[in-house]
Amino acid sequence: MNIDALKQNIRYITNPQGEQTDVLVPLSLWDSILRALGQDDAMDSKAELLADLRQSLLEAQSGQTLPIEALWDELEDS
């Protein structure tokens, strides 16, 4: 799947000011992204997945985010 196809499958969430704040990614696409990044083995258990999700939420709430272009660049390079 190329980058344009990936972009067509995600949805952006905006705040009341119209700024993009989050991205919704279909689970099948997320699994593909994890495989492409070599992360699928690291997500074996529910506990690990929940811990990673909690950490991601804390980072997002504190403003520690990366632009979506960084993810696309990594996917294109793999």
C-alpha cells in the first residue's frame, strides 16, 4: 500500500478551532504500520498494549507529539 492509499484510510479529528488534534487509523492499517516498523512482536500482550497506549496518551496530553509527516517518511523509507 502506498502513502496516498494510506492517507485515504485515516480520519483526522479537529478541535473547536478547526485544528487537527488526533488521527483515527483503522485497525487493519495500524497492524500494517506496526509490521512495517517491526513493532508487531512488541505488542504481544494486552497489558503491553495498554501500557503503550497510556504512555502515548500522556505524551499527547503534554504536547509531546510528532507531525504525521514523520510517520509517512518512516513508512516510505521502509
